[in-house]
Amino acid sequence: MRAKILDPSFENISFVADVLHRSEVVGVPTETVYGLAGDCHSPLALARIFDSKERPTFDPLIVHVGIQAKGLESLEEAGVVDPSRVSDKQREWFSRLTNKFWPGPLTLVLPKHKYLPELVTSGLDTVAVRMPRHPVMLSLLARFGKPLAAPSANRFGHISPTRAQAVEQELGDRIGFILDGGESEIGLESTILNLSAQDEIQILRYGGIPIEEIAECLPEVRIAHPQKTTEEGGESSPKNAPGMLSKHYSPDTPFFLLPRPLDFSGSNLDLVQAFRGTQKLQAGRPIGMIRIQGDPKQAAERLHELLPDTPVVVRSLSEKGDLRESAHQLFSTLREMDALGLSALFSEPCNETKGLGYAIGDRLRRAAAP
Ligand code: TXA
Ligand code: MG
């Protein structure tokens, strides 16, 4: 039996709430990516989430709350956060951030409530919480009446799904239902901030809220970036979020990041050239190239000169050069190109540090990690 995709009618949302009350797990839409939701206070539901995704239990989950759970005290009542371990300064940061960004793609790490099962937090004494803004997810949370744990609805390490059909591809043989909320608006996951340090806010994952918007909201607070892996410099180095493995979001097709964006002036397709040198390109099988923004045609011509015998499929994530559009297209393009039977897939890197640039760059580096 394959999973059934349900329209988000009132009846279906109520039906899904009942399914969740039986500790089953369901694919649900959010504005970032689709999630695999289960009752965060049911160890059985949590075990099913980890099982269906084949996710290691050292990788903690994000708890999703509804509109009614906006303040720290409501998060305590919902059995998610322990406000007695939140300092006055952290309270102030919490209320400014949530007033501005909730509901929305911002996840905050706070002290965990004692009734929240350890499986949610992988044994940590903190919990990651967010209030999503997708209207179908908010209706479901209201109808279910309790918070929902939900990781992205992909098999562990795979590309995150941004449509119900992609959830079906990933998990259709393991779950009963997927609630269809259309295409995810943002297309990559929430930004995760650690609020449990006293002197700074730590970015644990780049995501749907650009860092400059966080800085604007809290101008006097020091914001520490995740541990730098490669080219980006950086003054501070908090720990990365647990479970943020260097390889993630990966297509099955061999995937390579170009060392720098295409400029067409010289031969900066050295990686493609090196790849051809290894004889791994199979005659007749196409290769793919992803541009972050701009014109796909020039790239197609240049690649054709370089590899006259190899068909090339080029996609630009945003021809008009809008990073929001690039983010929105990223996972769906990776997924689409992964289904083309390419012998290799290449992408430009995203070196943009404004807006969603960090988040796009991070996902591409992890997708291409060896
Ligand atoms: O946009 C999103 O956040 C999506 C949608 C479905 O809401 N969810 C999502 O979940 O991206 P997932 O499981 O793919 O990523 C959760 C990540 C973990 O891998 C970990 O890095 C971080 O959240 N995390 C969870 N609990 C944490 C904690 N207590 N401390 C630090 N990081 C935590
Ligand atoms: Mg994920």
C-alpha cells in the first residue's frame, strides 16, 4: 500500500488529526519544506518518525506549535519548554524574535520541558521549537490541539521535499497519508538559533530567515555563525547543530560543486574538464549543470564546446537573479535533475552572503560533500 495524498479539506484535516492521535505519522506541508509529523509526547509516534526516515536517534527533532502557544508560559503548558531555566535576557530575546518572526521559518533552541520524551531531543536538555506559518499546518495544529514533532519528510540524508508528490517518492511505502498543501513557499528549512547561551545568540543552521533580519531585530546582541567549514571566514565558532552532518540533502546522481561561479571569460569549467579526464562520463548519457542565477543558455553553449559528444541539461534557479526564487527552486530542481539519469550533476557554488545566500550555499555544500 502506498501513501494516500489528501486535499487539505476540513474533513481531511480532522481525519489526519485523528490519525496523529493514534500515534501514527503523517506527511504535512509547511512553508519551508514538508515535514513528517507525529505527537511529540508519544514515544511510539517518535519511534515511527525515526524508523520511517531511517534517521539516527542522535539527530534531534523540531517541535511545531500552533498559534495559541506563542509565549514561553504557553510553551510550558504545552509541555515543550521549561521557562524556569530561561534568564531575563533570554526572555527578552525570545519575545522580540517571536513577535517579529512567528509564525514563520525560525526555530529557537530553549531549555526542554521535563515531560518531553528524550527521543525528541536526542537526550539533550534543550528543545528546538518553531511556529510554522503554512495555513494547512496551522489548522492541523489547532485541530490536533497539541504540538507536533516534525523533521523534514525525506529519507535520512536525501533531498528535502517541497511538494506532497516528493514526500510520496521518499516515504510513500512507509506512511499512510500525506496532507497536500501545495508547493512550499520558501523551499529550504527554517533558520535555527540557539537561545541558551548567556552572552550571544548562536546560529545553528542557516535557513528561511536571513541573518541580517535577525541582526536588525536584535542590534545589540552578538550573533555567532556556525563553525566555518571552508572558504567563509568568521570570528566565532559555536558548535554546529547536532545532526547537521556534512553530507545531507544529496541526490543519488554524483553531484559536484564548481569551485567558483561560471564567468565564461576563461576556462573556469575545470571541474567538468577534470571529470571528463577521469572517463567517468558515459557516452551518450547527459550531464546536468545548475546555475544559481542568470542565463542558462551561455552555460549550455560553453559546455557543448567542452563536451561535444555529451548532451547537457542546464537549469538556472532564477534567471532574473532573485535569491528567494533560487532558494524556492533549489530542492525541486535537484530532485527533478536527479530523475533524469544523468551521469553527473554539477552546480555553481552560491557565494552570496546576503539574504538567503548563506542558506543556499550551505545546502549545496552538504549535497556535494563526499
Ligand atoms: O523548516 C524546518 O525546520 C523543517 C520543517 C519540517 O519544519 N524541519 C526540519 O527538521 O528541518 P529536520 O529534522 O530536518 O532538522 C532538525 C534539526 C536537527 O538536525 C538539528 O540539527 C536541529 O534541528 N535541532 C533539533 N533539536 C535541537 C537541539 N535541541 N539543539 C540543537 N539543534 C537541534
Ligand atoms: Mg532534514
